[in-house]
Amino acid sequence: MTELIAILIASILVGSLIYFFRYKNKAKPKVGIKRNNSSDYFEDYKELKLYWGSIFLIIIGVVVLLAIGIMELAFM
């Protein structure tokens, strides 16, 4: 159980660090902007996936930690 909690805390920490160091005080990455170079579309897509991935790590980590906490309280 402690390993699972440690992994969840680590995922929350990684998601938070990515979000705060890369996207703090910035707007959400834009997709669909006309670009001259076609490889720039891939960069836009990669930035958007990293943005949503960091938010997903934070949310999933918090939700599962809360679920574990509730189950621990319920079955004690």
C-alpha cells in the first residue's frame, strides 16, 4: 500500500512540476494555427498533449489518493 501511495504522490509531483515550470502564467497551447513548416504542427500537438498530460497526472493522482483514504477510513 505504501508503494502505491508513493507512486501516486510521485505522479502528482511530476504533473505539478511540468505544469508549473512549463505553463505557469501562459495560455493553453494553441492547435490549428496555420504554419509555414509542417513540422511545427507536430510541435503544437506535442505541447498540447504535454499540457493535458500534466493536468491528467495531477487529477488522477489526487482522485486515487482520495479514494484510498476513504477506503482506509471505511474499512478501519
